[in-house]
Amino acid sequence: MEQKPLLTPDDLAMLLGISRTSLWRLQQDEKLPEAIRLGPRMVRWRRESVEKWLLDYEQM
């Protein structure tokens, strides 16, 4: 199965093992990689940015 290059909020919450509420809290606190706004109600994250962010987080 091919991995999607853009992650939805549900995808990212599942990947991180957190709820959507916690995801939005992290986003609001600017603790996640920068999101891409595709529309007024559509937000996505680049998979490669999230993977790099996770690696950097693990090395702290």
C-alpha cells in the first residue's frame, strides 16, 4: 500500500497515538510541523515533515 504524501488530522492523530483534541491543542501551541491549508476547513501535514519532526523529537 502506498503511503499518502499528505496526512489528514485523523491520519496524524492515529500516527501519534493521540486524540484529535490533543492534536489541535498541539497545533495551537505550535508544537507540530507547519500545516498546509488547502481550504478554509481543510488542513493537511506533509508526511516527510512529520517524519523528520518525529526523528528530531526522539533525539531530544
